[in-house]
Amino acid sequence: MIPFEKAWPYDILMGDLYVSSCPFCNADNVLLPVRPSELQDIQDGMKRLLVFPCCRNKVTIVDADRDYLLTDRTLRKPRR
């Protein structure tokens, strides 16, 4: 099971990856410096450093599915 607190939703719009808000600074509609073609490599086990352009915070993407990026850091508080 994917740990929900380490996952962040993303969208692909017109060939670019976006998140609706940054998990660190809450900036809206952040364009990520990751190409949609890189998602298959990530799903195959390749890790990818992601630097959010809005606030320069860093996470390592360790896996991805059609809706979420799984990172090495906790991005939200666990639900109780």
C-alpha cells in the first residue's frame, strides 16, 4: 500500500507535469521540471530528484502511478 502522507497528486496538461499546489509553500499550479516521458523510468525503479521551482524545496521521487508521485519525504500529516 502506498503511504498516502508521502504521495502528492499531479496532472499532465498539454505535455507538462503540474501539481495543483506546492506541498511546501502552497503556490498554485506549479509546473514541475519533470517530463511525462520520465514517469515510465520512475515506475521502473529509477529515482528522480525533484526541485520545486516555486520555493526550491527538494524531494526524491521513488515511484509514480497515473495520479500520484511517491516521494521519500512526508508531504502531509498522516490521517488519524
